[in-house]
Amino acid sequence: MTVSKSLLCHMNILLSDGSTADSTQASGKPAKLNIGDQSLSPAFEAELIELKAGDKHNFTLAAKDAFGESNPDAIHYMDRTRFPADMKIETGVIVSFNGPGGSEIPGIIRDVSGDSVTVDLNHPLAGQDVTFELEILEVS
């Protein structure tokens, strides 16, 4: 499907406890959201479709419509020897794996038990309802 509209915006992503998971304002780099290219869920696109430059819009999406539900098949148990010897292997460390076509797939180490390392390849916000605070800078 062809992109029918792009929005350049500042965006805060808030967790259900009110804490900020991500902020383009903090990084100073606005996000570009493309409506119609299937990169966003239909529920997310429905919140964006009527917005114009200068609009501010807040909305909450359920996990399935935001970053998806947590997929147990994306949790892998790997032997410590599969990691570089000098790599820091501990809970919370983000590691990168080679994906198809040369892409990188990030994973979070969830547990280390002896020589077994549990790596979660789900999006870090998968399984969580989140609130988006948007400030639309430009629409094209």
C-alpha cells in the first residue's frame, strides 16, 4: 500500500504508571509516522488520520495495538559460549543479532543462570498498554 500521509511529530510514550518510556523531545529528534505503509497498527493510524500541523493529541492504545503482545516464541535460551568472551552478560543488557537481509535484531538479556542465557527478542514495550502524547510539527 502506498503511504497516503506522513506526520513529523514530537512524541512522548508513557507507561501505565505515568513514567516516560521514550521521548523525541528529550532526544531533540522528531519522529516520522507514515500512514498507509502498514508500519503502524490500524488503531494507531485511526488516531493520526485527521491530525494537522500544530495539533496536539494524546491517546492510549492497548498492547495489541501499540507494540504487540509479548510472544513467548521470541524468548530464547542460549548457551553462554554463543556470546563473545569479553561481552558483559547480565540481566538488562541489550544484545544485537544478525537478522535476515543483514538487519539487526535487538534482544534483552532477561536472565543468566550458569551457562544458560535467556534472551527476549520481543519489543521492549510489547505486552504493555501505552499512552502517546503527540505534537504534530508537519504533515506531508
